[in-house]
Amino acid sequence: MTSTSPIRHTARPIRREAPTHLFAIGQSVRLKGGFGRSVLPADIYHVTATLPPTGDSPQYRIRNDDERFERVTTQDSLEPVGMSRSGGGATLIERTFGHGQGTETKQSRD
């Protein structure tokens, strides 16, 4: 009688790239699940740190200005807060780098 032994492959484990964080430290976010209600200032959190993923979702440490503690949550539980128009309608890039001042390119004339 012939015995058959299973072929053993020494397969390397599949290396998956770590999920990337979508939110940056200092970014305003809120927890999902608002169901159409307006965003109150108490609902807005700021990302204070990025943490290693749990499963396939990166984690964040977030804090609300009205609370004395921080929370830990996963990326799939967060959504970005829309930009407020308190900056006169300017986008973040415009507020950071100005309104295109000094960004013109000079063309040489031959």
C-alpha cells in the first residue's frame, strides 16, 4: 500500500501594506451616526494622535475641547468636518499660503 503524504509548501505569509491614515493630527472630525442632524460644537473633535491599526482600520486619539479626556476610535467611525466659512470663504490652502500672491511664473522673452 502506498501512503500519500500531503505536500507541504513553506509559503511565506502574505504581507499586506498597513492601512493609511486618512485624517491628520489637528484635523477636525466628528463621530459618524449623526443621522442628518446639524453639527454642534460639542460634536466636533480634533485628532491628537494617530495610532496603529486594529484589524483593517487605523485608529486615532481624538479630543473635544469641552471634555477633559481623549477618546480612541477607528477610522471607519470618523468623518471629516466641512470647512467653516469663517475665513472669509478662503480655502485652507489660501489661508495658509495666501491668495496666489507671488505664485505667478515669469516667462522670458526672447
